[in-house]
Amino acid sequence: MLTFEKLYSMGHEEVVFFSDSSCNLKAIIAIHNTTLGPALGGTRMWPYASEEDAIYDVLRLSRGMTYKAAISGLDLGGGKAVIIGDPKQDKSEALFRSYGRFIESLNGRYITAEDVNIGVEDIEHIYTETSNVCGVAKMHGGSGNPSPYTALGVLRGMEACLVKVYGDRSLDGKVVALQGAGSVGRHLGEMLHKRNAKVYFTDINEKNIEEFKTMCPSSEFVDVEQIYDIPCDIYAPCALGATVNDNTIGRLTCKIVAGAANNQLQEDNHGMELKKRDILYAPDYLINAGGLMNVSIEFEGWNDGKARRMVDTIFDTTLKIFEMSDEKNISVNQATDLMAEKRLESIRNIKSSYLGNVKHRFPGRKSR
């Protein structure tokens, strides 16, 4: 149940429910923190078992976006949205245009982009009704699908982990157990294949499985439950969250956990449990920020080179976090939180020195 006490405990500013019976739209937008700027976070569409599950998901995801933007040095706040529905049956132009109108009513406090089960075509429909959207088609001045940049950031995070554990960032001969062959997972698999890594992967979607095999031809498919038991160097969760939990930690034989999925730890204490087991963890919001970095520059004038240079910084930031974790003898996720919170606090403290009515440097575009 959503209560004010729950919002207070997680630090959210605003949670908005939108509905439109004419197109069966059921959407929830959670704005967690706008200290650094307007909240930017993707929209995901999922057939949640209950509204309570949808609320829980959007609250956790939006909080993660605040930390992701802060640790990445972006002038953006954290937000996220979920649309309750089956993407195979419930998608329509009307649904996304109605959703775009609701986003427009928030007056720029929330900017959306792609997430699970939302593609560029869907974003284009939203863009028809609001300028507060990123990841639009390149023909309209956007950057298109952010998945390749998310995957690149995860790759850079993996390389930083390899330097920490093995003293070398090379993936040649390393074994990766990759869970989730969606858009980000496929691009990551292709990158790993090109770097001569051995990839075992799993997914529940036959189309995803076939496309993954095409992009990563040297890979081997394993059963969904078997992925935790694969002897490997890196376990890469790239599906939904909470796969690192009490039931799976003891089965992991890897030296590194580094993937694209959001909220990989079911509980924060699982980060310390990984540390105790001598498994290096690269927090998801630290290394999967490439997609956010990519879309964040659309308002300034996007280009591929600039996006890739920004994403490459994830390598150095990850190494700094590992250093902090060692110095303070805390888990890596605690160190990452600490660095993000320090930046949020420093900017919050200078807010009073600004005049009112100062426009943020993300002005938005004109909707079509």
C-alpha cells in the first residue's frame, strides 16, 4: 500500500497516477528527487500481477535514477514511470499519445525515455504530445535506441572490475554468465563476443534467444535456473531486478557481478554478503548509466562521439568507487551511495544562493 510514510522513508517528492479508459492507459510516474535538475528516467511497460507490485517497482526504480544521475555527474534528477499492461496486446498510438499528454501536464518536472518493452516507435508517439522526452528517432534530432550505450557502459564497468580482480581489463578468454537477452543484453553479448569472451546466456523469450545467437554466435544457451550455477568470471544480470538474493548468492561461483539490470540486489545487505564472499560487485546504477548519459545530451545537440566519450568515464568512476570501498571497508554499493549522496548534499546546500525563475539548461524541444 502506498502511504505518505512510505514516500517519506524513500525520499520521494511526488507520485502521480494517470488513467485513460478510452485506450486502457494505467500509468504511474514517480519523481524521487529534483535537486540536480528535472527528473529523467525511462518508462517501462509490464503486466504487473498487482498495482502494489507496480508501485513498488516504480518507487525503487525512480530512487535508483536519482543516484544514477548523481554518480554520473549529470545535472538531472531521478524519476521513473511504469505502464501497467501487456506490451504484446495493449500498445497503441492512442495509449502513448495520451500518456504523452499526461507527461506534458507535469510542466517539465519529468522527462521520459525508453525502458523495458518501450521502443523508439513508442517514444515517437509520446513525442507527438510533449517535448519532455528523450530517445526519439535520429531523424528528429534524437539519439534513437539508448541500449547500445547502456551496454557500452556495462562493458566499461566490467573492464574496471577485471582490472581490480585480475589486474588487466582484457575480456579475452573470460567466462560471462549473462542473464537476459533483451536489447541491452544482446548488444552487450555482441561486444563480449568481439572481445573473445565465452558467453553463456539465458532468456524466456524465443525471439530474444534467436537474436542473441545471431549477435553473439559463440554463445551457449542455458536454462533460466542454470545460469546461477555456471562456473564463470562474471555474472551479468541483464533482465529484471533482485536476482542477487538469499536463494542465489550461495550458488554463484563468479568473481564479479556486473550487469545492466536495475536493482540487482534484493536487499542492500546483499552487497556486504557479496563482499564477504570475495565477489566484487559493480552497482547497477553506477555502470548501467550509459543510456542515461546518452539521452541526457539530446537537448544540447546529440552526437555519437560525445556520447561515447561520456560513457567511457564509467571505467574511471568505477575504479574510484572500488578504492573508496577498500579505504572505508564498506561494501561497494555503500561506497557508491555515499559518493552520490555527497554530490546531492553539496548542490542542495547552494540552492539558496540562486535567484528564482532560473531556467534549467534542459529546455525541452517543441513537440510535433
